[in-house]
Amino acid sequence: MIIEKILVTGACGQLGNVLTSKLQEKWGTNNVIASDLRSLTDFNGVFETLDATDYDAMEALVIKHDITQIYHLAAILSAKGEKEPLDTWNVNMKTLLNVLEVSRLHKVKKVFYPSSIAVFGDKIERVNTSQSPNLTPTTVYGMSKVAGENWGNYYHHKYGLDIRSIRYPGIIGHQSLPGGGTTDYAVYIYHKAIKNEQFECFLKPKTFLPMIYIDDAVRATIEIMDAPKEKITIRTSYNISGMSISPEQMVTSIKNTYPDFKAVYNPDYRQNIADSWPMSIDDSAARTDWNWMPKYLLEDMTKEMIEKLKHKHSLKEIQL
Ligand code: NAD
Ligand code: SER
């Protein structure tokens, strides 16, 4: 087997945390270089502090570790992004352009770029949103992801870079906390439930959004990166779906374990963002091209989230 040397940017984030462990399992701990703006002292593996907006620092790391693949996760997400639009654009675009250039100039053969359901905007059919409608995002985060998808496509066609990308739905997992998105409520709701606390939701009860369980999100990432090159017919980004759920449905599902669980609803600026996103996603291209198939629906996910968080809570390992 050819051994790859992997660089992960934004490795301390909600997804990076879990994906990095999976990549370590697959490629060997010493072949995965986790990096982030934040520095970690107790990381199990190779960690480098990297501001991914700094091209020279990124290039030095790529040369030092002989990197052959980059998973570029560093970004500022939708809700946080609306507070600092220009900074968000700068961080999201500069980091990606650095990754693309360093890959073109060095031996990096494959790049993974995460896109998002935030690319769509309010001009779409919100149910079963298709792969290629007009993309008119309403957030700077969504704008940066649309531009990023197109830059990836450009580097593929112009320079032959093997870049692969997924438009993730909101990711829900027990291992890590989300970092400032519109879908974050769907993680925090479980943390409140296992502590028998009331949940205050920043979205309305019937706000349906596409979501995905972290195990499915990580598996999708590994599967698209492992797929034969000729199967990847879309070099902007693939729609993938997990489930389409609302806060109200999550509460009902949690009540199966915690019958007294209650939520109150105080929608804020994130409601407008959510209302401009799809309610559900047509992921037939991903299913056809690289056999994507989600495994988790709401009830399986709730069961697992509660079990894992309860266990962590009993060990006092919960971050909140
Ligand atoms: P997160 O906010 O939890 O983590 C992002 C990480 O990037 C953080 O650890 C942060 O310190 C780091 N970072 C920010 N600026 C940086 C910089 N200049 N240099 C280096 N590191 C920097 O995000 P996440 O949820 O883990 O998302 C990972 C990727 O997946 C992002 O690109 C995001 O857009 C995408 N995505 C996530 C979701 C989701 O629901 N979590 C959904 C769709 C797409
Ligand atoms: N979960 C992300 C967010 O809410 C979607 O990209 O920003």
C-alpha cells in the first residue's frame, strides 16, 4: 500500500477532531499531521500550530513533512461569519488559495475541501434541493464556499489537481462541540437533555434543515477520497444527505428517553440564515458516482448521542 502523508488544517474543530482520528487509524498516527490556529499540548499524534492564512508557514510544513494529501477544514462558519463578514471572507478564501497553490507547486496529489448546504441561498426549491440550482447564498460563509467550490474546479481543470468536495449538512456528533454555525443547536440540545436541563433553541420549532450524524459525515469523507478518480464527475462539490429534521422532532425523539425534556424557542438572526437553506437534499449524484448511502436517521442518532454523552458526563469529560 502507498503511504500518504496527510495534512489536516482546522484539525481542532468539530469535524477535524473526529476526522483526524479516523485518518490516523487509516494511514498511521505518524503519517497524519494535525494543524490548527490553536495549539494543543496533549494531542495524541503529530500536531503543528499553523495559521492557514500564512502561505510561507503552510509551505514550510508541506515540505517538512513531505505532504501528499491535504484535508482543508479551517474556516469560519455561517453564524460566526455574519459577525465579521470581511474577516470571514479573508480567512475562508486565503486559506483555500494557499492550499491550492501549495498543492500545485509541491507534491500534493489530492485535496479534500468541505463545502456546505450554505451555498444555496433563497432562490432554490427548498425540498429535495438539486445538485446544480442557481447558487445565491445569503451569508458571507456561503459566498466563500461557492467561490471555493469554483476555485477547486478551476485547479482541477487547469492544473489537474485531484480535489474532491462534499456539501455537508449540519454535522451532529458527541465527540466535539460545534464552532459557530446555524445548525449548532442540534448538538447543544443533547447536552442539555442529558443534564436534565431545559433547552433554549435559537430556531423555530418547525425549521427543517439537512443534518448528518458525524459517523456518516466522516465515512462520506473517507469514501469520496478513496473513490477511483474517474468516478468523481463533479469537481465543484457533491450534495450529500443524512436526514431532514426540525428542533421539534429532535425534542420528541429525546423525550423517548427523557419524557420531561422541554425546549423553549427564541429565534434570533440565525433563523433568517436557516430559512435560506434547503430543508432536504437530493444527493443522487453522490449515490451514483461513489455509492454514497447514509446509515443514521434521527432515532438511531438520538440513541447513540444520549448513550455516549451520558457516559462522558458520568466520567466528567463533557466540555460544556
Ligand atoms: P469548526 O469551527 O468547529 O472548526 C474550524 C477550525 O478551524 C477551528 O479549530 C479553528 O481554530 C480553525 N481555524 C480557523 N481559522 C484558522 C486559520 N486561519 N488557520 C488555521 N486554522 C483555523 O468547524 P467544523 O465544524 O469542524 O468544520 C470543518 C469544515 O467543515 C469547515 O470548512 C466547515 O465549513 C465545513 N462544514 C462544517 C459543517 C458542520 O456542521 N460542522 C457543515 C458544513 C460544512
Ligand atoms: N453547519 C454549518 C453552519 O451552520 C453549515 O455549513 O454553518
